[in-house]
Amino acid sequence: MMATPLGLSSSIFSSRLSTTPSPFPIHRNEFNRRRIILVASSAGGGKPTILVAEKLGQAGIDLLKKFANVDCSYDLSLEELCTKISLCDALIVRSGTKVGRDVFESSRGRLKVVGRAGVGIDNVDLAAATEYGCLVVNAPTANTVAAAEHGIALLTAMARNVAQSDASIKAGKWMRSKYVGVSLVGKTLAVLGFGKVGSEVARRARGLGMHVITHDPYAPADRARAIGVELVSFEVAISTADFISLHLPLTAATSKMLNDETFARMKKGVRIVNVARGGVIDEEALLRALDSGIVAQAALDVFTVEPPVKDNKLVLHESVTATPHLGASTMEAQEGVAVEIAEAVVGALRGELAATAVNAPMVPPEVLRELKPYVVLAEKLGRLAVQLVTGGSGVDAVKVTYASSRSPDDLDTRLLRAMVIKGLIEPISSVFINLVNSDYVAKQRGVKISEERMVLDGSPGDPIEYITVRIANVESRFASALSESGEIKVEGRVKQGIPSLTKVGLFGVDVSLEGSVILCRQVDQPGMIGKVGSILGDENVNVSFMSVGRIAPGKQAVMAIGVDEQPSKETLKKIGDISSIEEFVFLKL
């Protein structure tokens, strides 16, 4: 039986066929989707105890008290928290309480659920929680409307200089001519990130008479069209917008997304609103853009460091409207978060599947040991595939193929499927994806995942011979990655314990999935490896692997180059300028 948190047992129920038409051809060995149902064990007799360590709305407290004994103890020191936690089955915190490894160690195995009343979970040690069999849940939806309303409030206040004119009149001045604003009607608003908050901002901006465009690689085009929003590439979004509203999570891919380079490509006089995460904007670059007039105004609710230092030049800038992270700060949102986290914690204690879980149930060690390199392979294939999608193409259909000589009963691919979804979605999302929530997150983002099993002849040895990931109905940044039927296709296998990329589109390659990868389509001729290698060597970029796959001698070939460091744009341009190279792409792993 699979070991899971909370003394949970895991069962697979109700295999069912999807009724949604697939863009891929159907094979007789197509996987049926499986649902995982978690059932709580009957350990102990009395009510569970829930420790609420930070202030929570009364509606949430009332809901908790119907199910458990509730201890509301605020402002605990770490020592006090560690002392109390051994008597508690669940813990609810906001952002002010650090729940580290020492807390889980002190619980002596009794702590079953940690609930974070809000979205971010950077104050909870997820690795330690999983190791100690503790489920972590959050409350990601209750403050959606509040954040969207605050975004619109900042948008309109910025356009009409509300904060500046308010400060002026309170200082005894009457400066009507100085604070002439701009109208919103007919202006173009670019919403970067079309998730829950972004889509709600778009709806409201449409009601104000604005033309709304959005960039989000996972936003289905039909969902955007349904509310009158045009899905565009990142380049089109930033270069044509009069206003830009940010609704992106802070990830490695989005950190300082708005920087000197992107500001330089914007329309002069653009206005920017950020109610998402401070680190998405390079604040020093924004200050320079404001001073130069590229950015006319900015309205900021979030900052890289919170609270910002007292003499922060950006906060003090006359063209900046600033608020102290108030996006979720409405009475209704606070009550909603309290109810949402209370329901999630109570449901988890009852053993129900938590859609807002942010860490996975524990998997038997022997299964993890065998699947470990394939888990890495699955995630990296997902990351590679999605990076090949052209900006503006919504990802909505993904097919994963597992080739194996083992029988279906001897190979459980749920974890591999979850890792493919993790690779596809997590790099541009604040959601932590795992075995518990992967299907839920994919469904919420309109991504349909299908699975296929290719049964190979021969005696069962390694659990999987190869994994293939295909994305249909999209355009590719690298045309050679397309299969005969027009899908983006990447394939990989584990070689001597190391995940490797073995096929891109129709081309066979052989490169270890470590560091990052450069793919080049070229005319097959002598000296190409040397030319590219020399450029990378001159720029001190270490090459870990290099292989060439070709259709036939003297025809087209694809070169796959593994690199340890990210080459500079100048280096990549030099590679692209080689006359025999027809296209290339850099992919981060």
C-alpha cells in the first residue's frame, strides 16, 4: 500500500474514458484517466486539535469549531510554537509564522495538516512537511476579486493623478493644471498573466471602454475571446499597450521581466500597474524609465523588499502611486480566505482529496528509487516542450506516451504524468504541482492531458524505454520540433541513470538533460560542430554534450548542444549568423 500523509491509504477508483474529442489519433492502448481518492484512517477517538497561530476571520474559526478543538494562540515565539505543536493535528498560519523543519520535528508525527491562509507558502518548509507526512494546503481563490478591484482602483487613480492631487490639496495648494489626467476609453490595456485575477481585471477594464489584450502562454484563446480579449505575444503586448497591468507569479522565468530592455521596447508614455509580485519588475530600471519619460506613471502595490526602505526613490517618485500590499485587504476577502482555508484543513483532516494541496503524498521508497530518473526526465521533457511553443499560442492539448515492456499493472505512471504537468505549467505559475493537484491545475488552466501506453516486446527490464511529449494545436518557435502531423514533439529516455533528450520532431539527437540546451537546424556539412563550439568556447560557455541528428547525408540536420551556462544574447546571435544555420533556439532546463 502506498504510504501517504495523515495515515492515509490510497485507492484507485472508477477508470473512465474522456468524452472530449482529442486532436491526437486514438490508439487501442490509450490510458484511461484515473482518480486518486484518499481515505483517512481511524486513528484515535476524540476531536482533532487545530492551532490557529495568526488572526483568522471569525467565519473560519466558527467552521473549525464545528469539527475540532480550536486553540487560537497568536504571536507565539518559535519555542512556544514547537512546544504546542506536539499536541496539535493541524496548524493554520498566515505569512508571519515560519513553519520550518524544527516545527515538524517537534510535532513528533502528530501534525497532519498545515494551512496557509493566503496564496504564498514561502514561510512553510515543504520538503520537511512532505518528509514528515504532513499535507500543506493554501487558500488561493478567495481574494481574487479584491485583488482585481485594487488593480482597477490603482489604474484609474493613476490615470487621474488622484494620490498626487490629494496630497497637493492637503498641503494647501490648488494645482488643477498640473494634474490633468488621461482618459481610459479607447486606450489599450495589456494584461500580462490571464489567470483568475488577470481575467477579472480584463472584464472590468472592458467595462471602462478599454481595448484589452493579454499575454499568457496557458490562456486558451476561446476563454480570452469569450470576454472580448485578444491573446497576443509578449512582444505585441508590451509594444502596443498604453497601460500594462501585471498579474504574474514571481518565478525564475518572470523575475525582473520588466527591465531596461523591455522598457525600451514599450510605447513612450506607457503606464504600469503591479498588484502581483514586486520582483517581476526591475525597480531600478523602472526608476530610469520614469525619469526618461518612457514610462509616464506607475501604480505599485507590491515591492521587491517589503516594506520598502524609508527613502525608497521609487516610492517617493512623483509619478508613482504606491500602496502597502493591499490587494487582498478587504473585509470580504479576509473572511473568504478564512472560510477557504478552514474548509481545506477540515477536509484534509477528514481524508478528502485537497485541490489546494501544495505538496505530494509520500510514495513508497522502492518506487521512488526505481522511477527517480524517469521523474526528472518527465519534468524536463515538459519544460522543453512548452518552451518550444510560440508566444500567443495557448497550450490546450498535450499527449504523453510511455513505451515499456512491462504490463500496465506493474507500472504506475501517475507520478510521471504529474511531473510532465509540473514541467509544462510550474515555470510560469505560482502553483506547486505534484501528484495531488496536477490534474486539477491542468484542468483549471484548460490543458487537456491524454496518455498512451506503447507495449514493447521483450522481457521487462527498465520500467520505461522512452517517454514522448506532444503538444497539439500550437505554433513552434523551432519548426524542426514539429512531427509529421504538426505537433511539437520531444522524446527522451534514461541512459545509465541519466535523463537524455533523444528526439526532437523527426530528428534523432542524444544530449543529456543537464544545464540548458541549444537546438540548431543546419545544412549537414563538415565543420559545423567546430564553428559552434568555437563561438561558445570564445565566450567561456562550457559545452557538456553535443550531438547531430540528420535525415540523410548532406541534407538537413539538427544539432543539440548541452551548455552549463546561459550564453549571452550576443553569443546566440553569433551562432544564428552562421550561414549554414537555418534556425536555432535556446531552452532553459
